[in-house]
Amino acid sequence: MHVQINGKATEVEPGMTLAEFIAMKGLKPESVVIEHNGTILPRERWRGVALTSADQLQIVSFVGGG
């Protein structure tokens, strides 16, 4: 199944949750913000949101430094 992530079609397993996707990508949840279909989702909701082929995500990672 494909979902749009940062404007690019990305293959994911059917029924995968946002939390599972972030873990699969090796991203640290505390350094990521996810916009799901136009709404920024709090981290505590990621486990309850299963991805569908109609989903559009924007994922932003924070990088420290100076």
C-alpha cells in the first residue's frame, strides 16, 4: 500500500500505525512532528492511527546544532 509522505509515494504495510512507521524508519519520536491529513497529531495518538492509502503525511525532524 502507498501513502504520501512529504509529497512522495511511500510503500507501507497495510494496517501499519504511525508509531510503527516512525520506529521502522529509525526516527526518534521525541524529535519528530507529524501532520496527518492536515492535522498535527500529538505523539500519544500515533499508536491509534492506522495508515490508509488515502493518507497524506508531512514528517518534520528537528536537528540540533548551531
